[in-house]
Amino acid sequence: MQQKLIVIGAGMASGRVLEHLTEDAHDAYDITLFNAEPRGNYNRIMLSPVLSGEKTYEEIVTHDDAWYDEAAVTCRFGERVAAIDTAAKTVTAENGDVLAYDKLLFGTGSTPFMIPLPGHDLDGVIAYRDLEDTQAMMALGAGNKVVVIGGGLLGLEAAAGMAARGVEVTVVHIMGHLMERQLDEAAGYLLRKSLEAKGITILCGANSKEILGEDGKVRALMLDDGTELPCDLLVMAVGIRPNVALAQEAGLAVGRGIHVDDRMLTSVEDVLAVGECVEHDGAVFGLVAPLYDQARVAAQTLLGKEAAFVQKSLSTKLKVTGCDLFSAGDFAEGEGREDIVFRDPSRGVYKRLVIENDRLVGAVMYGDTGDGNWFFGLIKDATDITEMRETLIFGPAYQGGSTADPLSAVAALPPEAEICGCNGICKSTITDAIAAGATDLGAVRATTKASASCGTCTGLVEQILQVTLGDDFQMPAVQTVCGCTELSHEDVRRLIKSQALKSQAAVWQELGWRTPNGCHVCRPAVNYYLLADWPVEYQDDPQSRFVNERKHANIQKDGTFSVVPRMWGGITNPDELRAIADAADKYNVPTVKVTGGQRIDLLGVRGEDLPYIWSDLNKAGLVSGHAYSKGLRTVKTCVGTDHCRFGTQDSTGLGIKLEKILWGSWTPHKLKLGVSGCPRNCAEATCKDIGIVCVDSGFQIGIGGAAGMDVKETQLLGQVETEEEAIAVVIAVTQAYREGGKYLDRIYKWLAKVGLDWVQAQVMEDLENRKALVARFELSQSIYRKDPWAEQAKEAERFAPIADLTLEAAE
Amino acid sequence: MTWMDVGHINDIPLRGARIVKTPLGCVGLFRTDVAEVHAASNSCPHKGGPLSEGIVHGQKVTCPLHNWVFDLTTGAAVGEEGRIDIYPVRLEAGRILLDGTALGKRSAA
Ligand code: SRM
Ligand SMILES: Cc1cc2nc3c(=O)[nH]c(=O)nc-3n(C[C@H](O)[C@H](O)[C@H](O)COP(=O)(O)OP(=O)(O)OC[C@H]3O[C@@H](n4cnc5c(N)ncnc54)[C@H](O)[C@@H]3O)c2cc1C
Ligand code: SF4
Ligand code: FES
């Protein structure tokens, strides 16, 4: 006699079960199929092409009426199963019908998770799961605005689909980069770039706070920083939860999903489950590949045959035209692994392989994913790759093939990219000159002026010569930043500007870094270049800083720290001194020392105490002295006209003014100033990075002094009449150094490269340029002129151990 | 093994580190990737530099005092003689779990 099979849910998994059943044993079961959606099985994953207009709904239907007829399946679409009695072996439909079963199959899928933000139940707040959601999005067009919460697979497909319809889409993602579960930062950066090119606005690291409505309908999304993003529709695509309510009520064992064994049997006899609603061996599922395996096993089990479901590695692709990405296996976790990275900036290609014990365990790629399945195969089969390790990254076709072109970053520059900042020369001017016969550096310099001024772009001009002339040009060897890149500091600086690279991930990718995220040598340099060139857009990365700058204190040989508060121009008062004395007592500071920079050093403070001692000092008005920074340190002054019988100007006052203007700014190396009231020079101004010597007729400004490993006397930049002018010149020269200097070159080294004449032309002669430099400095200072101690003291817990296992009672 | 919850992964900045005090001394937790943490001794075999204060890059950390570099997956110093102890870590739903037994805590049993 034919047994009765009732299937709950006409989804992608249960659809496959039906196919296997009807193919293998056409009339083993009398099948009834319930589906809450008012339609039969369709290919849910193809909703995205339907949304973008590349397919119609009819094209993605997998089982039509004719198929169900042929397979003799009784369809009850638009009907939900309301209850199950596993003892009586019956199900109750929504309309009250009670049907008996011999076998019952759950395929209820999952439900989208909706973040319970205020306003989540407004009209126009939807998920992305079924045809209805898709149609709501398809109803929009040019002139409409949509916000998508969630920068994962679904959210991005929704965003791209609507953008293709002319909708203005903003994606709000809480993590630092898109699809962080499948992609690393570099691939996330490239994906973001492609999506932005489609006109989609992407906000990463953005926290949603509230959905705002009007007359019961969504009006905007508000972020926790108060930003309002107006929208006509809000799509939440932040995750799914297995749909287990019905199973739970029926008394099946349920964890995150419905518990099933290897044969897809649940805890209750004659009840099976497949798809996203199940939990197998601790795992739940969200992609179709494993569901198809489950479906095959469930069909076998229903037919009384042996079969077992085994979990396998998964791979992901994104179904957005023009965003070619592939990710498989495990590239985020594991011990003893090694990375192989390949980047081709000119083609926008990034590939990273993760190897463990001579096996490939993970692969992420963007831009060129042709070999994705080959790599996926190596992962699944745990193939030993020892033999092909060297060439593995080039894929099956290139075993023993080519390597990346180290010059591709330069080759990729568009013709209008500016190469020589001093003279405003772009790439095409140089290539034109080369075509016209300028085949060496000297000739290019002579005809275009490129690299003829400060000279920091020399490396780039040479590379353009090489790219254009090929082997006809002999490249001189360059000093690269470190082993992560082929480029010199100067090249990296110029390329960050000319390609408008505004994140570290952008630098790593577009400039072809060989490592996933740099090293302790290049990261601090790149971080500095980015914040100096894009003070507003780029966010300083403390993790790319040496400990002193990250902790805002100097580390000592025993791991304790020193604390040096600022004493503006070397001036202090009894209250400040009392606060310092109190702090020294309170935090048991072993050594209190007067520094060579006219202030007081508290040495030997414990790392955990830093935020507290800072906050005590802050209360007395004392702020960080940046004694640890590649930035402004001290401005040493002498007593000047206030007290001294020889003083010609108010050197103390000028020193204090300069320190208040310059403090907090980051520079390629440390920056120390001195202001002396007369040529007797008691503030040692002539051996400082920038030194001012006051004279009767005004202010003599010198630069490039030092008294460390090299002792250098300043060179005279010029003399100005007024204090105002002196300040402007100091700011301008500081900014020129910030914009052009190589990381870890003090002013005297930078000066040796660019020449005093050039600096004089920039800040003494060209007054417009001086003004522009001052304006750019001020823009940067609008972000950085603040006390880092006050900021950090708010996060005291970050300075403490994350846990203390010595305290917990052991038994 | 006795797995002990010591905190959430987001308590450690990406490519940053925090320490855990243990009966064996301070252990550094190094967050090398979005969902990857390594546990290793906090003390540099060269002159005792606090490794958790170093720059974390790839799966390595550079000592803040004199720039020795350690591979956090093996504990070996790169290009130098020396190594640091590494300890098992598990991540479960964002929580960081350390093996108390390996860290010198007497097991409850
Ligand atoms: C505290 C202090 C010594 C003192 O007790 O007086 C000091 C202490 C250190 N100096 Fe200095 N320097 C101090 C004034 C100086 C001076 C004198 C001055 O500024 O007038 C110089 C020579 C002037 C100059 O810079 O040209 C000086 C030249 C150096 C150098 C060599 C720089 C060079 O370019 O050759 C270094 C090494 C470096 O920065 O790379 C250095 C580095 C250091 C470091 C930061 C070493 C380090 O990285 O750990 C020391 C930190 C000790 C600590 O834990 O606090 N220190 N150092 C002085 C702090 C001044 C302040 O109030 O901020
Ligand atoms: C837009 C989109 C794009 C996707 N893209 C991809 C992709 O590229 N690659 C990939 O691998 N995966 C993708 N997925 C995921 C994939 O679609 C799912 O993994 C798959 O559909 C799950 O199949 P299922 O059979 O478990 O559940 P579903 O396909 O969700 O089917 C479950 C059905 O059960 C019905 N149901 C629930 N409860 C009841 C009840 N009580 N009574 C009757 N019926 C009920 C539901 O209405 C639903 O129709 C995508 C998903 C979406 C939404
Ligand atoms: S001279 Fe400066 S760097 Fe050298 S030991 Fe003294 S404080 Fe340290
Ligand atoms: S103490 Fe670590 S390198 Fe010296």
C-alpha cells in the first residue's frame, strides 16, 4: 500500500527531496505538499537576478503545475500547517483539516532576523526573503531612496538590484568592511569600490539606532551619531534564524535548529527535516549546497536506503554583475598557517590563499575568480600542495607561470594622475614627452620639469620611463619601505596622493603589497602618510603605531611608562607643580626628573594606572606633552623681554603661542622648537628642528637643526618683521614637511633632499602658497589639536588586563 | 581541558592585544584577524619586553623594545634564536576561551 508523506514547506531543500523521490521510486509515496507562500517551489537564490531585472519570476520557477501533476503531488499552496500531533501522526492545516501521515518532512526554512530597533514594525520596513519582498523592492525606481541594513551577501544583492533600477541606495554595515564573514579587508575594499562605482553609498562601522516614521510609514534611519538617512523603504538583511516554532510545539528536539542525525531523522519517529530549519552536529546552514546533500540523504532514508549526510567546506559567490568575488574554506581561523598573497592593482585583482600543513584550507579572491573552483577542490580534497606551492596562486593554467608585474601600480595610473606635485605634472605629460624622445630622467626633467623641484617623485618618473620604454630603460635600484612592497617611501607618498588612496586596505591593494596587512615597519609609515594627506577622511589607526604613540606614554625597559605633561613654553605654576607632586605620591612614581625639554617626567608609572594619573593631571589643566610622539614635542623658550635685560622680543610668549598652535599635530619624525630672545640663544634655538632667534628688527627663523646622533645647526630660512608672520612661516614650513617628508626623516634630512631654496620659495616667497599651507595645517588640526590623554582616560578598561585568572577561586 | 571564558573578541582591537593574568604570569591575547585570536606568553625572551604592546601584523607580533618578531602560531622568533610559549584558544560565538589547565590552574576535578 502507498504510504502517506506530508511535506511542510515547498522550499529549495524539500523541492530536491521530491525530485529524488519521484525519480527513484515514482509511486513509493502519496505526497501532500504544504507551503505558506501562495506558490510552489522556485529557485529562491535567483530572486536577486529577478530584482535586478536580469530574469523574470517565471524563469526561476523550478516546479510548475505540470510537474506536480506528473509527480502526483497534492499541492496545498498558501496554506500553513498549524499543528502536529506526533502521537496520532496527523497534521492540522490552517483551515482545520486534519491529515494523517506515515512520514512527515520538515522543510520550513528560516525566517529573517529583524533587529528590534524602535520603529522596526513601521510600514516599509522589510526583509529580503521571498517574492513579496522582491516585488516591494521592484516597485521602486529613480527618485526613490532606500536604506539597506547589513553589508552581507543578501544586503548587497538587494542593494545592487535596486541600484540597477535607479534607486538611490545606502548600505549601513556595522563591521569595518563588507561581507566580513566571507572576505578579508583587501577583498572587502575592492568589493566596496565596485559597489560605489555603481552609485551605492556604503557606510561601514555604522550603528543603527532608530527607524523614524511618519503616519505609520518609514521615513528615515537614524544612526547612533545622529545622522539621518532618509528612505522610502528600509531593507533589513542582517541574518536568518531557523524556522523551528512549529517543530518545537510538536515536541521535537530543537536547539538552534531542529536536531537531525546523519540520516536527517529528527528525535521523533517517522519525522524528518531538511534545509535551513535543521541543526546537524552543532551546525546550521544558510547556503544551498549542503541542503542539496541533505535532500539526497533524506530521500534515501525515506526509501529505506542507507545514506549519511557529511558536512563539507563551503564556497561563496556574490550574484552582482561586475563584482567578481569568491571565498571558500577557512581563512580566518587556525593555527600554524601561512598566507600567499597576489595582487594585480592594474586589473583590480586580489587573491589570498591560506595554507596549513601543506594543505590549502582557505581562499579569498576578487576580480579574477576563474580558478575559484579549482582551489575549492583542493580545499575539499585536502590535496597535498607541497609540489606546487611556489606557483599555486597562479592557478592550474599557470603552473610554473609568470609573476606579478611590480610596476603594475604605476602602469595602472590614469593619464591625468598627478606625478609631480611641485610642478603639477600629470602622467600623460610625461608619457607624451617620452614619446617625443625624452628617454631618460634628465630629458624628462628638462622638457616637463617633472621631478625637477623637490625631487620626491623621481622614483615614479623613472618607473613611468620603465613602463613606457620597457627594457630600453635601466631602472636604478630603490630603497623599498620594507619587504612588503617594491616601492620606496617617496613612491608610496606620491601614489597615495595621486590615486587618492584613503585607507590602508586601499594602499595594500592598489600598490600591490605582498603581505595581507603589512608589518611593523610599513604600517606606521602608511598610517602617517594617510592621516597627513587625508586628515578628515582617514581615521588614525592606533594598531599601526608603535606602543608609545598607542599608549601616549614612553615605554621603559621594565614595561612601565613615563608620563610627561606639557608645560607650555616651559612655564609652570605652583598649582601645576602641586598636581604633579600629588600624582607622583598617589601612583608611587619612583623617579621624578626634569627633562632636557623644560618639563617634568614622571618615570615608572604602571600601564594600568595611566588613565587614572592622566585624569588627575587633566583636572589641574595639564595635558599630554607628546614626549612619545612623532609630532610636536617641546617649544623651548628663554625668559625674553619679560625679565631679561637683553631680551628683544617676547620669546616666551611666542613659544607658548607656537606650542598651542602646533600641539597634537603628527609629523614624519619628532619636531622640536626653540625660541630665544636674543642672539645669546639661551633656548638653544639654533639646534632645533625649527628655531627662532629674536632680534631688534624682528625674527630670524632657522630650520633643520638637531642635537641627537647628528648635531646640526639650523639654516636661515629668512627673517620676518612681525610675530604674526613668524607664526605663519613656522606653520607653513611644518606643513610642507608633513606633506613631503619621508617617515622617520627629521627636518634636517628632508631639507637635505628638497634643498633650502625650494623651501624658501614655498614659504617665504610664494605668499599664496604659504597661506594655502597654513590652511591645510589648520584643517588637519581641527581633528588633531586635542588632548589624547583626556580621550583615552575615558577608556580606562582598555589599559587593564582583559581577565585575571589568578584571582578566581580554583575550587 | 577546562575552557574558561576570558572575554569577548571585540574587547581586543583588530590587530591589537590585551593581557590575561594567570598563575603562569601574563599571557597576551593577540587579535590577528576579525575572528582570530592567539594566546602567547607576554614576555619577550630577549629582555622581557611586553609583547602585547607590540605591533601585530599578519600572524606575527613585533616586540616593542627591540623589534624581535614572533610567529604567534608556533611561538618561534623569526630570524632569532628563541621562542615564546603559546596556549590553546577557542572562539565560540565571539567569546574567547582559554584552557585553564594549560595555564596552570588546578582543574576542578
Ligand atoms: C626624557 C628625555 C631625557 C631627559 O631626561 O631629559 C629624553 C628621553 C628620551 N629620548 Fe631624547 N629625551 C629628552 C630630550 C632630548 C633632547 C634635548 C632636547 O630636546 O632639547 C635631545 C637632543 C635634541 C634633538 O632631539 O635633536 C634628544 C635626542 C633624542 C634622540 C636622537 C634624535 C635624533 O634625531 O638623533 C632620540 C632617538 C629617537 O628619537 O629616535 C631620543 C629618544 C628618547 C627616548 C624617547 C628613547 C625611547 O624611545 O625610549 C627617551 C625616552 C625616555 C622616557 O622613557 O621618557 N632622544 N632627547 C628628554 C625629554 C624632553 C621632553 O621634555 O620631551
Ligand atoms: C535573495 C536570496 C539570495 C540567496 N542567494 C543564495 C546564493 O547565491 N547561494 C546560496 O547557496 N544560497 C542563497 N540563498 C539562500 C538559499 O536560498 C536558502 O539557503 C534556501 O532557500 C533554503 O532552503 P529551504 O528549503 O531550507 O528553505 P526555503 O527555501 O526558505 O523554504 C521554506 C518554505 O517553507 C515555508 N514554510 C515555513 N513554515 C511553514 C509552515 N508552517 N507551513 C507551510 N509552509 C511553511 C516557507 O513559506 C518557505 O516557502 C539566498 C537566499 C535569498 C533569500
Ligand atoms: S640619551 Fe636619551 S635615549 Fe639615550 S639613555 Fe638617555 S634618555 Fe635614553
Ligand atoms: S625585549 Fe623583546 S626584542 Fe628586546
